[in-house]
Amino acid sequence: MKKLALYFGILLLSVNIGCKQDSTETPQYSVEGTWQPYKIVETTITNGVSDSQIYNFSACQLESRWVLNADNTGNQTTKDEVAGNCDVVLNDNITYTYDKINNAMVITHQNGDVEYGRVISQTETQMNMVLETNTGTVYHSLTYSFNKK
């Protein structure tokens, strides 16, 4: 009888351990908020030839902001040096959709232009988003690195 109880105990322990779920789920962070872009990596591939450029933002450009609201509206404000002054060179109202499962982002600008991309990495305070176009012979991407403000 003791052996039967021991086998039953081992069986229950095995089932409990075997059914335990892994707790290695990737945390889901919201894209909503105010984001400060600080770097862009531009990549172009034409007929198999790749070219990439890294653009680190100047002090003036670091004043740029992307605002993504909970109602899928937002604003993209870009600042740059113009004639020695730090001026707004783009102030664009946008709408966006974000598919959390596929990390897909679609941004529609107020002039009707649409950009397609995806969030490639994100933490609570940082995000990397790539916006891509592909004409068949030319692939172009802009990978933005953001800090949450």
C-alpha cells in the first residue's frame, strides 16, 4: 500500500511539473505616449546592393516629438536648424493603427500619405520602429529609435 501511495505521489508531482506553463512571455508595452526620436538608420537596397546611413539627432532635432494617443490619433513634430534657428519644419497630424500581435504599424498623415512599418523592439521607455517601402527593385527603410517622454 505504501508503494502505491508513493507511485501516486510521484505521478501527481510529474503531472504538476509537466503542466506548469513557462513564464517567459514577452511583456506587451503600449505605443501610446509622447516619444522623442534620437536616431534614424536609413537603409536602401537596390538590385541587391545595400546602403545604410546612421543619423544621430542634433540638440535641436532632439526637440522633435511623436505623440501617439489612445484614440489612434497623434502628431509628428520635427524640429531642425534653419538659418541658425531651431525651427519646426514639420507639424503633421496623423492617425495610426497598431496590431499588437504582429507589431504592425500603419501611419496615415494629414495629406493622405500612408506609411507601413512595425515595432521591432520596445521596452517601457524605448521603442524602435521601422517604416518600409518596397517597389520590387528598391527596398527602403527608416528605423527610428525613440525614448519615451
